[in-house]
Amino acid sequence: MQESKNENLKQYNLITYILYLVGFLVGVTGLIAIIMNYVKRDEMRGTWLESHVNWQIKTFWWCLLGYIVGAILTIVLIGYLILFLVLVWQIYRLVVGINALIDNREVGTT
């Protein structure tokens, strides 16, 4: 029973990772993914999948902040560098998260 539940939650996490990636092309899917993360967060507490939902939530909020700061600073040109670095960091975090999820391990741990 628990194994089946974890497998469903794993699939759910994979869907949210994919929504974040699709968000690079269709911005609204990132908003859908963050809502989905908060909806299932309590259900994932105490499982190895909790680290994934927390990883995704932190990635979303830090990237949003980075994109806002970068957008504001584009008027002094440094913002373009910030936007690029945030984009690279976001892609890195999503790839690391997906790889850990596929390997059935927590993300952010060795």
C-alpha cells in the first residue's frame, strides 16, 4: 500500500518537474506546478519525496526573486547577466531534481 502511494507521489513529482521545464516555453505551467507542490506537500511529509517538493518550492521562489531583480536591473545592463545566471541555476536544479527522482533518492543529499 505505502509503495503504491509513494509511486503515485513520485509520478506527481515528475509531472511538476516537467511543468517547471515546460514553463520556459509556456510561463503559466510554472504557476500550476507551484500550486500542485503546495497541494501535495503534507502528503509527502516523512517520505523521501518530501525533499523533492521542498526542492521545487525553494527553486521556484528563489528563481522568481532572481528574475524580478534581474528584470529591474536590466536598465543598468547587469540585469541581463543576472537573468542568464538565474536561468542556468534553475535548469541545473531541475535536472538535479529529476535525476534524483529517477534514481529513487532524496534531492540535495549525497
